[in-house]
Amino acid sequence: NETQVNAAAHPYPVYIGENLRHHTSDYLPKDYASILIVSDESVSNYYLSDVMAGLSQENVFSHTIPAGEQSKNINTFYQLHTKAIECGLDRKSLIIALGGGVVGDVTGFTAATYMRGIDFIQMPTTILAHDSSVGGKVAINHEHGKNMIGNFYAPAAVIYDVQTLYTLNAKEIRSGYAELLKEALLADKNLYEDLIAMDLNSLDSQKLIQHLTKGIEIKAGIVEVDEQEAGIRKHLNLGHTLGHALESLLGYGAWTHGELVAIGMLFALKISEDNYSAELPFEEIYTWLRNNGYPLQLPNIDPEMILAKMKNDKKTLNQKIQLVLLRGIGQPTLLEINDEQLLTYIS
Ligand code: NAD
Ligand code: ZN
């Protein structure tokens, strides 16, 4: 299954299928003399040797970083540059990000800056990374904020082997599927119907290929029109204003990104219903999330603190919170909401 993404810098192919990792060479857009594969500890245990064996090039190197969000920092970034120099990578070399969004973001940012930019390829191994691997945003965190240091840098290709997704734990599956549900709500009623009928305990490859392809097409379609997020790319933040605020208040670990985005989407759905008297399937979504084990009960947090965090968001304009709401499935819209109204929903 092949989809093309037309990024501003250059178009790139997205391959989605089974067992692609065993034939990685077949999907490279060029013949690279040297390749550095970056992955994290869990992913490298499972899949690094498969990918190495699937590359026919002579100079293939690898580097493994600790798993988790705390690796998305300036030290890892610097270590990756050191590794690239030690391996003798030049401007004609390739860096492959084999992993989830963390590996993709820090590796992509390394590729964007190493010798002013060399090719990189995303090999996503999480469902959530369907989102991070297209759209060209690469970044590391600063201690004062997430994704504070970064760039827009499109990959040369995305190679998505759905067979790697079966080793994900339930929380990571929920995290990725929340983001797919978001894309469905933004743009695709059929995808929505398909997702809402699903049981996340029984993944199947054909469904995964279908869902990830759709999700990527929706994201790519939005990003192609508005790469720099001046307009409709903002719609991709559905559920994220509250989701990000909760993420920074709860820390990383107990809750995944998507689980908090799911709570953020329920919140946006409620506000949408009240503001547009829209017929939205709030109950259906709530039930589906609950049945699939999404934690929907928030720990006790002071609503004023949540509100303050929401205002801290990079995307907040002059202290006014602008939320992505829905007039219906496939009809996203932006609305400025005042503090009092917001507080009644988070309390
Ligand atoms: P992640 O990369 O930390 O992966 C989650 C966990 O799953 C890790 O512990 C990892 O080791 C493990 N894992 C990965 N693949 C596995 C596999 N196949 N089998 C078993 N375990 C596996 O996190 P994520 O959820 O993929 O991505 C989150 C990151 O993505 C965040 O840093 C977020 O900011 C970023 N992100 C970026 C964009 C973007 O546009 N660049 C978009 C969305 C999210
Ligand atoms: Zn997200």
C-alpha cells in the first residue's frame, strides 16, 4: 500500500504493509553509501536485527537510545551527532528512525541539522507514530517546554511495517487509536464507523493497514494545504488543548498522550454540542472509549491550574483559548472560549 505526501520541500512516499522491515532496501528512494539506524531499547530488542538484515548496503550502523519521552532532549540530540560523525556519515548518507514518535522526533531533528541536513527515513513502530511520521515536524524538548527546539523537515520516505505493532502494550494501542479517532472525527465518517465498531484487544493487519492509511491521508491532506499551521492544520489539535495541559500536569508515564487526548476530545464534543446544538455521538464515543479501557476518570486537579496550563500552550493567541470544535463529523471549526465557560466544563 503506497500513499504519496506532497510536502512543500519535496513529495515523499509512505509505504504501509506487512513485513516491510525485512526488505527495507527495496523501499529506499536512493542508494545510500552509509546508513545510521536509530531506535530505542525496546524497539531495538524486537526489530533492529530484522531491519539490519533487510539492508543490503555495506556501511550500516546503529545507535540505541533509552525508551521514553525523557530521551527527546538536547543530550540525545548531541550524542546522535557524535555518532553520525564517528560513523563518517556525509551529506549523501541516510539516517533511519526506527521507533515511535520519540525516536522519530529526535532523529528527524538530528537529520535536519547534521551537516545542514541529510536524508532521513521514518520507520514508525507505534500506531501513534502514523501522526508524527508525516507532517514534517521534528523536535526535541527543552526543560521549559515540550517540542520547543525543532524544525519542519520532511522525510525521504516512510516505511510502516504493521507487523511490528503487535508487540505494543494496551496503553500504546489506545494512544495511537485515539489519534486515529481524532482524524476520523475531523474528516471521515466511514473511518469513524469502522473504528467505533472495533475491539482494540484484537488487532488485525488488514484493518491496521486500512486505518493507518486513512489516518495518514487525512493528516497529509491537511498538512499539504497548511504546513506551517497558519490555518486548517490547527484542526489537528482537536482534543489537544486540554490533552496537552493534562499531559504537562500529570507528567509522562501513567497516562499516554492519546489517552489524554481522548479526554480532551470528549470535552470538545460536549462544548460542541452546547455551542452548535450539533448531533454528535458523544455517548457512543464515551462508551467505546470506556469499553476499550481508556482511563476516563481524571485525577483531582485544580481546574484553575488546568486552565492556566491551557493558556500556556504554544498555540494560544493573546491569552484567549481557541478550541477546535465540531459542527458534525467531518466539520471542524475554531472557536474562542472564555475562561468562565471553560471552567464549567473542566470542573
Ligand atoms: P514513544 O516513541 O515513546 O513510544 C512509546 C513506547 O512504546 C516506548 O516505550 C517505546 O519503546 C515503545 N515501543 C515503540 N514501538 C514499539 C513496538 N513496536 N513494540 C513494543 N514497544 C514499542 O511514543 P509515541 O507514542 O510513539 O510518540 C510520542 C511522541 O511523539 C511524543 O514525544 C510526541 O511529542 C511526538 N509526536 C510528534 C508529532 C509530530 O508531528 N512530530 C506528532 C505527534 C506526536
Ligand atoms: Zn497528538
